[in-house]
Amino acid sequence: MEQIKKAGPLQGLKVVDFTIALAGVYISWQLADMGAEVWKIERKGAGDQARTWDPFINGLSTLYTAYNKNKQSIELDLRAAAGKQAVFDMVKEADIVLENFKSGSIDRLGLGYDVLRQINPRIVFVSLSGFGGSGPLLKYPCYDAIAAARGGFAATNGEPDGAPMKAGNANCDTLTGTHALNAALMGVIQARRTGQGCHIDIGMTDTVMVACGETLLDYTRGQYQQARFGNHDRFTAPYGLFETRDGWAAVIADTEPRWQAVCSVLGRPEWAADPRFATNADRIAHRDELVQAMEAETVHWKRRDLEKALLAAGVPASEVLPFIEAYTSDHANATGCTQWVDQAKIGLMRFYTNPLQFDDQPCPIHCGAPLLGQDSRQVLESIGYTAEQIDQLYADGVVASSMF
Amino acid sequence: MSKPLEGLRVLDVSEGIPYIGSMFADYGAEVLKVERPGAGDAVRGRGASQNVSYASYYLRGKKSLAVDYTVPAGAQIVARLAAGVDMVVFTAAEDTLRPLGLDYASLKAANPKLVYGVLTPFGEAGPWKDLPDYDLLVMARSGLLEKTGFPEKPTKFGFPLGYVYASWHLTAGMMAAYLAAQSSGEGRKVSCSSWQTMMQLDDTFAECFQALNTLPKRLGNGFPTTNPTDTFRCKNGWFALSVGSDAQWLGFAHEAGMDAVWGEGTVYAHDPERSMDHYFGELDGQLRDYFATITIEEADQICRRAMVPGGPCNTVVELASDEQVAIRNMLIPVGGETQLGVPAKFVGQDGQDSGIAPGEALGASTRPVRAGAGIAPAQLDELQAQGVIACGE
């Protein structure tokens, strides 16, 4: 079926992508969804480390496929001079270089910013790492859970007297990737304005400190009390998660009429006149009692019924949906939350569509994730290599198409 | 050298979600924030019940214009301002803006290069599109909240994670559209659903469902494929450990002086014996007992010697005096107080960490932008008396 679509906003933008871990891979995925041409440079014979991660279908990691659709894979021996030359030739045409090797590794490989800027002074070179490119932690390894710990992200979540809590997904990786995506585009905007590229250094622990924005002000103003506040808001009550018969529901009563509606829906109109709960300030002061009293009622409700009754009474509320109920919801199905894609080695798979729309059109998924070296030849052709030159690179073992 | 977004002009008509404007303002764009006369943006009231305010942080680097754009005279002012900027952004569906003449087609007519951003909780279509606009409700419907926390109950995030993510996605999309407009002369509408943002971040749930026909579990601080990953209470605080391979595990066991219990030759030496299926049994208990006997500083040294990912669960108290944080300029002075710095470092562009202006009082820029907003000097008082605008001093 022929579809008429406006090209993605980043059509024509070219990205040389060395990223091998989630935080970086996320940036190039987003750029690819918006229409950029992403040349995923993969180590000969090995490739992206996510290719080896559970779970697999037909030997291909579905984790790998999720974050690499719409990209092209070039399998190269970066230690060979001809492999480096191929990178240089790509960089000449490119706008952005992305890397998230251990700090300094790309310099030792001879492909650092100081080298590549000589080849293309307008290049925007993004280095993403756990702790950034400086400081005493520079050389130490960092995973998502460690960035969550060191950056204060985990300490922000959970009960005040319980353990700090990281997210159920690798959110420090993707949160950093999302910020770095912005930085990369800022770099391109600046390069178009000034003619000068730049080197952007971004760390996961630095980025996730955004979680501490408010408590930092509490601390520096001398009003510090605590880092985390459990399942209920600090300033408004009720505002949080309540247990139900079959799970949990979020309930927010941020005005007095909404609080009165909560009382009436829960069949406890007398609470509205209870001096412990009369005003928001009273409810904050007696928050634990309030939550306990409300939960004694909500545990008799099914979460969906509670949501319906509260919404009908004008109270912001939602059942807390398990993944599968969100994934298969009417809303997911009506809004094209996922799209069927023909994935090499696997066949039809559902991929999430991008959250961004341009002129009310979703970002198209042109192709699934590439097999290792799937596009080596085509990319080299597109930057001007002849068929003979490419054959020679294959024969010399500099370029490969392992296709796993 | 200048900041990366110097010269970019953004009209920020967001309400209660400051992260969009802040992404632009923190990196040098000129952000004019439109607020309701009277109370202003909801972020100004955050914490007011406890006599604290975070407005200085959320509004930093932005100019404040107080206009009620829900009335025709105010909408006209916003439309007039949109004609002279590169980007405008709303946190309301376009359908609600159309009757005010603030839809994309209307604004584009006067400014073809305009980038028109829209952030909504659930998108502009579908059965959930009119549900209330709160981060917690978006999170509740995304699956992530239900999967965050210990097995016994989900844990709410301590900050609006969904709106931060969605705001940053929208700003990226708007910058992509701006780049396209620079060469084509044509802007675009860019819209982002916060819910869809949280769904597509999922890195394992859908994949495990498709590949293994299994559903995710709520694992506390664990991670299904990196074992052990967990958080332990040391003598003096919480410590996170995330072991990514057998080699790292053996190194950790050695530096911890526990070769005989956890090292080569023991049942835990190789995965999958440390995997989640086994983990909540004996090894979990052993690790808890072990960490309870040492301090977080000792745990940190063990991980550093073994080159194993590990670290203390810092709170602002630790971060405020952390050498790493200081070297990375992650605490910066803004308007006489200490605030968070900016994470993306444009290497060699001096001054990016120190030059963020404090936020403005409500309506402080109403008078200065009067001419650009198409308000005749004589109209100022009248519009102010009608409550359409407010002029802060």
C-alpha cells in the first residue's frame, strides 16, 4: 500500500552511532524514528552488547530489536586502518557522532572528538557515560541501578523509613538518553548557527539528579526534613496510592469539593466534618490516619469500580494498571501504541511507536532492527565507495556482514 | 562561546509542567512564559501550604508574562506573540485551543516557520484522551508504576517522572522540527503523549511477553537479567550493588573476603544460579547479612577494588558535599541560592553552568513585551483592569 507521508523532520541528518549500551542506543533510536539516517557501527564479529541479552526469538535478542529499529548496521574492524578510514569517510558526511564507551576508550581507538573535528569541524560529538568525563568516579563502572543510587534518584522513591527504590525499568539509562537526545539536537542547531561543532559530555548520575530538584532546595534553605515521602504527596492529601480488593488505585483530591466527593463516594460523608480532615492542612498533619481510614474503605472496592465512581464524582483517579492491562487496553489499540513490523529472523513483531507525532502523523517504522552488518555494503556505497573497493574491504576482513 | 540555544525564541504557554520551558531556558534560549493573571502557573503554588516555594527553580531563566488567554483579548495577545517567535508550546490539546484562534493553522498563517508543540497526558485521540491531567494518573495507567516497588506493593515516584520524560521528548521533537523549518521554511505541529512516552520506554516487559510469553514481576531493586542487582542496608546507610557478569561477581566475592562462600567452586559462582528465580532465597539473605556488618564506605571500596558497579544511595545531604557532584558543576548558584546544574556539558563553552538568570515575578515582563504583543500603551490599564493581563513590577 502506497502511503503519502511528509518526510520525518530529521530527514537528511546523518548519525554515526558507536553506542553499545541502552542509554546511548536510545538516542539513536529516537533520531532514527524522526527520520535521521543512523549508521550503527558495530564491532566485527560481536556488535552491540544487547545482541547477547535475553530474551531471544530464533537466536535474535528481542531486547536488541526493541531499541534498534529504523537503523542501519555497518560491521567494521575499527582497529584496522581501512576501518578507521571508513569511519572518517562517514564522519565527513555526518552531523552527529554518538558514543558511550567507557570514558576515554574512543580516544584510545583514535576516533575521539579531537581527531574527528579535523575531518568535519561541524560535527556534534556526544559522549555519554555513567559519571561523565571528569571527577573521581570517572574510571569506575556504572549501571542503571548505580546511577539511580548515586544520583539521588532512588533515594527519592519509597517509604521514608524503608529502602530507596529504583524504577521497574532501566529508567536512568533512558532518562539520560532522552536528555542527551536534546543536547545532540542543540549541538546541531548551534553548528548550523555558528559553523562550529562541539563535544557534549553527559553523565547518567548528573542527569538523574533531576529527581532531587525540590529536596535540594529544602536542604540548601535549611528546611531539610527527608529525601522521600512514600506513596503519598508531601503537600496535598489525599494524593497517592491506595490498596483495593484487586490491586491499587491512585486518588487525588486537590480541592475541598474533591475531598468532599471522596468522602461521599467512600460512604463516609462524616469525614468532611472531622476536624482531623477538615482542611488540606489538617489532612497533611494527619496523613497516616487519613490513608489508613481511606484504605479501610478502598480495600472493599475493585480498583476499576473505584476509579469509575471517583471520576464520575469529579475526582481525579485511576486504577494502577498492570503492564498487560495497559499494553492491551482499548486506548493502546485505538491509538496505535504498537505497530506490526516485519523483523528479520523473527517475522511479524509488535514494536512501540514513537510518542512524538509530527503534523498529527505517527513516526513511521520503516524497518525492524538490522542484523549485524546487514547494511555494510549499502552504507559504504552511499558515501561513494566503489563495488571493487567494498569487495576488497570484505576480502581484507575490515568489513563484514555476519548477519546474526 | 555562547550557549547552544542562544537566539532561539520560545513562547511557553505550558501550565503546571515546567520541564519543557526549562530545557530550552537552561541551555540559552529566550523563553517567555505565559501565565494566568492572579495565581500564575500552578508551580508557583507548589509547597505553599507548607510555606515553601520551588518557583525559583522551576521558573529560572524564563521571563514571565501574565495573560489570560482563555478570553479573546488575551488569546489575541498570545497569537500576536506567536507570530514573532520560533516555537510556541501548549500543555493542552489543540482542540481546546481552536475556539480561541490558537490552533496550529491559525498561528501558522502569520508565521509559517513556527514550530507548534503540544503536550497531553494521553494524546489527542483515543478513549482516554479526556482523563484528568496528572503525572500520577499517567504513571498509573502505563504499567511502570505497578512494576516499581517491592513485591508487596507498588512504589510511587517521588517526582513527576512521566512528565519529565514526556517534556524532554517533546522538546527534542520541537528542535527536530525547528531544524527542518530552518531549511524548508515550513514549521510543523509536534505533539507528544505522556502515556505513550512511558509505554515505549519499556525495555523488557513487552519483549519478555513476546519472546517468552511471560509477564513482568515487581522485583524491588532487582533487575531480571543482571544478578545480583539489589540495595542493601549497611551499618550507616543504603548501598546499591549491580553485578553484570560472573567475572564481576567473582571479583566482588574476592574483595569482600567471601571466596569460600560465593567464589569459584561455590553454587553461586556462575549464573543462572544467582538469577531472580533463585535470588530471593538464600543468596539474598546472605548478602543482607554481609552488608549489615560493613559501612557504605567499606562497601564502596570493595566495589571500587573489584571494578564492580556499586554505590551509596545518596540523598541531597550526601550530594551537597560530593566531590563528583562539585567537579561536574551539578550544584550552581541561581539568584543567590543553590540549585541543580545542567547535565549536558558542552565542553569548552565556558559560562554555561553559571549564567542562568533567576525566574521573574508574575507578569514582570508584561510591560517590557507590550509592543511585541500588540498592546497599545493606552490599552495596558484597561486590559489590566479587565483582568486580561497583569503587570508585575
